Amino acid sequence: MVRSYSSDRGVGHSTEIGPVELQVRKYIASLNDLSVLQLTYAEIGYNLAKKLDRGAGMATAAVGKELRELLAVIAESTNELDNLFKRFADVSTKVGNKAKS
């Protein structure tokens, strides 16, 4: 287990992060400029990962599936935002070039 030094742990919560939660946190940290909704999903993802690390018992498959789907939603929305910003930049460039002509 890896020690957590983050301030997002409440009183009475374990300060140790298991391998699944650690990887989820690394993945989320690698994403840029997450929205409030994405950050909320990330917190849910951390909790799901924590359940897997602690042993989800009979629910392991269900928790794992939910975590995979949640991470896919976060990634999709990040890609969609990136694509939207790229399209906006392309349109802005085209409009700017026409104005100069």
C-alpha cells in the first residue's frame, strides 16, 4: 500500500491507497482541465477503486465494470471537449484569415 498525503481524506478515513486507486488517481491526474462534473465522477471513481482495493467480495465484477465505464465517460467527455476547442480554434482562424483578406 502507498501512503496518501492528499487533503481529500476525511477524518477517520484510511490514509493508505491501494494499487487500483493509485492507478486511477494517476490516470485522472494525467487529464487536463476537468469540469466540475468530471471531477465529481473522479471522486466516485476513487471510491470504487478503494472498494476494489479493500476487497469488494461478491460485487468485485460489478464494481470493476462500473469503474471501467466511469473512466470511459470521463475520457470521452475530455476528448469531446478537446475536439470542441480544436474546432472552435479552426473556425476562429478561418474567420480571422477572411477578415484580413
